[in-house]
Amino acid sequence: MNKEKVMKIAHFSYVGIFTAMFGYTLLPKLPYLWLAIALVGGVLLAVKNNFLKTAHSRNKIRMLDIVIVLGLIVMIFLAPMPAIIKEVIILIVAFFYYVYCYKIMLKELSDE
């Protein structure tokens, strides 16, 4: 698969996962909508990780995906703070994590 398609899959996977988390903190009365969006994002994350060539990069990204997503989920449900603070934290973490993974994927896919 070419680089542009893989990068689009990566983009939509992170948008799906982080939009679901952000949306749940904003409108918790629609849990099935956010669960469906998160499910689509999670499937795209798994597909995206299979396109990485080296096992080291693949495992590194998978573990970081798991840690970041679970950490944010725990923060959403257990942290006693206002929703606006949670949303800001999600946006900051999502931005920096997306940039970090994007750099790794560009390096990985440009070696073709």
C-alpha cells in the first residue's frame, strides 16, 4: 500500500479514538455513539500498525497506543476534575502523540 493511504488510515484512526474520548467528556449522554466511533478508530489503529515494517517500530507504536488510550480513559472516568480540564488534557496529549507517531511512520514508510 502506498504511503499516502497508510498516512490517511493513521490520521483517521487517531481522529476516531481521540474524538470519541473528547466527545464523551463533552456529551456523556451519547455513550453508544462515542463507543462506535472509538471502535472504528481502534480497528483503524490495528490496521495502521500492520503496515509498519520493522517489529521494533510496530511494537513501540502498539504499546504507546495502548498506554496513551488507557491512560486517557482512566483519566476521563476517575479523575475528579472539571470536564474542560479533561478536554484540554486530551487535546494536548492527542496533538503531541499524533505528531510523534506521524514522525515515526514517515521515517518507517520513507525507507521503501
